[in-house]
Amino acid sequence: MLIDATKKNCKGVITELEKAMAGLKSGDNVETIVYGIPNKMDVYAWARRKGHRIESEQRDGANFRITVSKGTPTS
């Protein structure tokens, strides 16, 4: 699954990721493209807070393509 969030701000990026992750199993991946370092940092912070893992990151100018793996839910 790919989310192009280059035209979204932090809140929009995180909202899209939340929606995408809700329908996935643990270990499934979502790729998102975000614009700028602040949005990239928000994705990393959100993933850490939610227990997800950053699998990879590629930079293309001011855009970042970040692959996030859904973590195992904790009880």
C-alpha cells in the first residue's frame, strides 16, 4: 500500500497512516511519501509511539519515501 502524503501536513499524514494500518496484520507494510523533514520526523515519532517499525527510508529531494511495518499489538 502506498500513501502519497506530499500535499498533507502532519495531522493529515498521521491520519492517513492510522487509517491504512487499521486494516493490516502485524508485519504488513505501508509506504508513505511525505514532504519535508518535519513530516518525516512526525512519521518516525508516530511509528515509535504506536509500536510500529520503520523498515526503510529513501530521499528524493525534499520528499521522503518511508516504509512502516505494523507492529504487534500489546495488551
